[in-house]
Amino acid sequence: MKIILIGYMGSGKSAVGMELAAALGYKFIDLDHHIEFFEDKSISEIFKERGEIYFRKLENRILKELVSTESNVLISTGGGTSCYGNTMDFLTSQEETVTIYLKASLTVLADRLFTERADRPLIAHINDKAVLIDFIRKHLFERSFYYNQAKLNINTENASVERIVEKIMSNLF
Ligand code: S3P
């Protein structure tokens, strides 16, 4: 099986992905880290030097390559990966591929992202929490159309990583 975690920035895709992959004995790939390794640049540098459109094409191409070549793999995507180009159509049409949306509330996302925004080029410039909350609210609304196409929709509330992994496992098997 190939498991693809999707969801907004700060929803726990990397932390949950790592634990879930370990629990399943699957290879874990964090798409952002994978891209940073191959480009030899941070995501912020890629955005700054090549622009967002370059990054969107790159993440789409690399995700497709991974899904087509890997098996028994869990891939944690970036918050926007599933929302651009034909990524979601591609993922839902693939055999043995399960997409999982990690859903978190606006409050939880805003609290996490306010302290972790520096390395995230889309929000790094927002220094006012109320402005960030407003940004996330609108952005999440636009992106939910794509996130909601996932096969599994997991409400993470404020649950621990272990609890979320258990929840996903019970939904998968
Ligand atoms: C992005 C999310 C980031 C990263 C890039 C763009 C987005 O990944 O891919 O900064 O568009 O939501 P995380 O969801 O891991 O923060």
C-alpha cells in the first residue's frame, strides 16, 4: 500500500507520518525534506530564488514519481501539494494508494503556526496573530475542497501523535 498524508501546514503530517510509517514497517518520505535534499536548498530558498510556481510544479512531479515507483511507503506531503495541478485526481486514481486528510481546528493550527512560521514562506511575514488567523481561515476554506477528497478524513482535534496513529490504524484495517 501507499499512504499519502495531506492537510494544512501544522496539521501534524510529518510527526504522524513518521510514527505511522514505523508502526506499519513502511518507508517514510517527507516530501518537503525530499525536495530540499534533491534541490540542495531549503523550501524558503526555493520560493525566494525560483518562485512559487516552480515549487508547485516540482512537488507535483516528485510526488508522482514517488507514487509510481515506491511501494509500502508513507509520504507526508506539503500543505499545498494536494491543492495544485492535477495532484488530487492523480492520487485518487492510483491503485493501492490511500489518501488521508489530517484535519485540525483553526485555533490549533494558528497556535502552532504562529510559533513555527519562520520556515514557511507563505506565512513567514505575518507577525500579527489575528492576521494569521484570518489568513488561515480563508486559505483553509479554499483548500478544503481538495483535502476533503481524501479517502480517510481524520479529525486530529488536539490528540497526541500516538492517539492519531491508533485512530488511523483502526480506520485502515
Ligand atoms: C506549503 C506548506 C509547506 C511547504 C511550503 C508550502 C503550503 O509544507 O510545502 O512551505 O502551501 O501549504 P508543510 O505543510 O509541511 O508546512
